[in-house]
Amino acid sequence: MFVSLLFIVSGSAVAQTCTQTVTVSANDNWPPYSFRSGEQYHGLDIEILELVLKNADLCWRYVSFPSSSRTFEEFKKGKVDIIFAASFTQERRRFSEFSVPYRDEVMQLFRHESNPLSPLRALTPTLSFLSKSIVAVNRGSVYGEAFSRIMQQCPDCVVDINLATERFDLLVKKRVDYAVEDLFTGIYLINRDPYKAHIRASRLTVHKNPVHYMIRPGLLSEKRLQQFNLAIIRNQAAIDALIDQHFQRLLSGSVQVKP
């Protein structure tokens, strides 16, 4: 099937004077981090990225792909320069440079409201009980060592699904027992129909780790890469303020994605 790719040049990038323009993979429908309205991208990771790029004197254009696996393929081909919200792995390090981290990612266990965790399971650090469950996860995401062991011991316990809405749809229909989802994305969804009547966030954090920018090797000179990392470090207080602002908006249910 032919999939058309969408290129959008940010208005801020056009107005900015710079000597280098980078191509960034953005997600059309990943609230509250990245989503498209008309020809503009919005969201927490978009705001953080543009703050960093402006301070690093870089311009940007966005490109959208249908899945994270396709994004990595295009990245390896040199058609994508930067991927945001990336967990560090040794395998990824083989084909990418990583920036310093800019925020934490929290992967939380979500459940159907009729399938409560026992108090012991809710508080215990072990995930062994999931080996007797069906769990929906995002293809290509990193869930940590403990969950990886469960995937190896019981591959049939894990269902790979690309979209968070599709994972939660399976949870609503009770076709899976649990879903592992980014905490902010999960909170966004369970405040909305049809999920708010059926899905609850458990107290169990599956994995928490820092996320980085993946940068195509050779894209930035050593001086430019240092400038990029310094743009993150020097703006960390502003980045933290943006994260807090978006979290408060999530709790109030005020994040809206316009078609």
C-alpha cells in the first residue's frame, strides 16, 4: 500500500535565521506530546523541541510516518535527522547519536475498571503476575529489564499495537487484561470517551527512564552537537515548567486536539 508522507515546515522555523535545517519525525496523533491541527504541530514534545532548536540556532521541518518502526527505517536511510522522546538502548546506539536527556518517560499499567489489582500487586515491584495475563504494548517502545523478561518467558502474553487508542480499545472490549502506556498519554485518554467509563490507571509503574533526542550520525558537527546539548541543559528549568504546565492541563482535562 502506498503511504504518502507529510512534510510541514514550521512557521517559526521559516521566520528564524539559521544556517542549518533539520528534518524531525513528528507524530500526527500522539497527544499530549505531538499532534497535528491543520498544517501545524502542537504538544509538549513539540514545544520542548522548538525551544531547544531555536536556542541551538537550528531551523526545522517535520515529516510524519505511520509507525515508529517505519520512522527508524527512514532514520537509518538518512531521511530523518532527529527523533524525539527516544529511550537509550545499545542497539539504537549502533546507528544513532543521543543527546543528553531532556525529560523522564513513565510507563504505567492501565486496567479495565472491572479488573482491579490486588493491594499486594499494586504495591509490589515485581511484574511476574503479568505472565498470566494478556498485555497490550506499543511496538518499538522500551519497557525495562523486568518487563523484557516477561516478554521473553511468555511471548504470547504480549500484543504489539501501534496506536494508544487501539490498545485502549482492546482494553475496553476486554480482549486484553492490561495495557502499558505512557502516563501522560494514558491520563489524556482516560479523561475522554469511550475510555473514561471503563479504564483506570493502576499504581504500578512498569518502567521509568530518561528520554533523549536521537540524532543522525554526521548531521551535526562536534561544535553543533555541543551547542544542541547546551541548549537542553541551559533551558532545563523552562522545559520542566512546560512539563508541569501540561500535566496540570491533563489533570483538569483541558487538553483538546482539534481535527
